[in-house]
Amino acid sequence: MDKALIGDDMSEVVCATGLSKAYPGRMAVDGIDFKVCAGECFGILGPNGAGKSTTLRMVIGLTSLDKGALELFGQPMYPEHPTTPQRMGVVPQRRLNFGPGTFPWVKYFSLWAIFWSI
């Protein structure tokens, strides 16, 4: 694989500094910092309502930051570099049900359409 696509072994894939997000009446994420280097396995643990999903939604570009800075692959996060989310991969948390009469796949593919600018 081309090193220009994945970077060298210790390059930072995600660099978050002071990420914050508030919703009416509550602070969802309050000034967190973290880095993820190429090749690392990274997880976020915490109780319900701790801000895990909001943090990941900020990282993949589905939720805007209120404060802080986020770099992906050494570039400031979207919208400054709109192609950056195209280099991300996301595995949905819930099993998708493609059975008759269910349409959760619409949300799933809509998410990918956002990533690929379709």
C-alpha cells in the first residue's frame, strides 16, 4: 500500500486538542485531548452519556465542534479539507437489519454518501 495514503508507522492519524461540544442544558464533551497513531487500536470507554458517541461523531465529521481543534492525517478537519472524511472508515455500532419493511440501511448508506461526497 502507498505510504502517502496511510503515512509512516508512527504518524498521527487523529489528533484532538480541547474538543468540546455542548447541547442545550448539558456539556456533552468538555475539552478532551487524544491522539491515535497509524496502526494503533483505540477505544473510548465510559458510562452512558459520557460523550463517547459525540466525540466519534466529531471525529468523523457528523457533528461540529464547539471548541478545540481536530486534525486527521495531519490536516485540519473538514470543511477546510473536505476530502479528509473520505479516508475514514466506520463500523456501525448496531447490526443492520435488511429485512422486509425495515429501512435502517437508508441511514447507513446516507452516512457513506456524506463521506464520499455523493
